[in-house]
Amino acid sequence: MPTAPAGPPGNAYGAWTPQPGQGPYPHPYPYPGVKPLPSLQNGKGTTAMVLGLCALSSFYVYGVPAIVLGILAVVFGVIGLRKAKRGEADNGSQARIGLVTGAIGIALGAAFLVLIAVFWEHLPEDEDRYDESDPYSYSLVRTVTP
């Protein structure tokens, strides 16, 4: 019959036992004052990239969402690049992509707003207005009178 592995005194199975003053789980960082892993600080760069791509894909909605999302992407991109340069994050390329796509989204949104403002008077009027001479202009159902 196999025997249980040897562990610390008072623990027959070799499992971790808390020392006095510790909680039920060991501390995730062995020494006090140790910085968290860089991968735990990557939120700003990832957020910048996602917001920048959303800004690029939403410029055609009157330009306003692209400008707002682009500004947010630029802000998060700058913060993410600063964290990457300090060594607190390891996704500087994502932050840079967010910064660039956010700036392009701002430019496209502003250009679209300018185009709308310039050509607003030249847009065709709504041709689906009610025409009194045509009794069926809005109806898809023909009424039959007996």
C-alpha cells in the first residue's frame, strides 16, 4: 500500500498550510511592494485600440460618434503609451494603433460633418410626401367600393 507524501509537520498530504497571520490562500506576490505583472495593466492600450476601430467604423453616422470615440481613443492611447514606456504595460503597439485610428476617426468624422454642412441645401427633398391627387400615394392596400 502506497504511503502519503511527506509534508510539513501536522499535514499528512503535503498541502499548503497557512502560517499564523495569513489568510486561507497564499499571497499572490511573494514580497511586499512588488509591482503587479505588466499584463495586468494593459487595459488602457486595449481600450484605445477598440475605441479607435469603433471610431473608424462609425464616421458615416453624421460624424459625431466618430469624433467622440476618436477623442476617447486618443486619450486612452496616450495613457497606454505612457504606461508602456514606464514598463507598466507590454502592449504599446495596441495603444499606438488606438492613437492612430482615433486620430483618423476624428478627421473622418469632422470631414463628414463639413460635407453635410456644405451640401445640406443641395440634398433632395423627401419625395414620399402625400400627394392629394393620388389617393393611393401612402396606401399599399387598394380599397374597393361596391
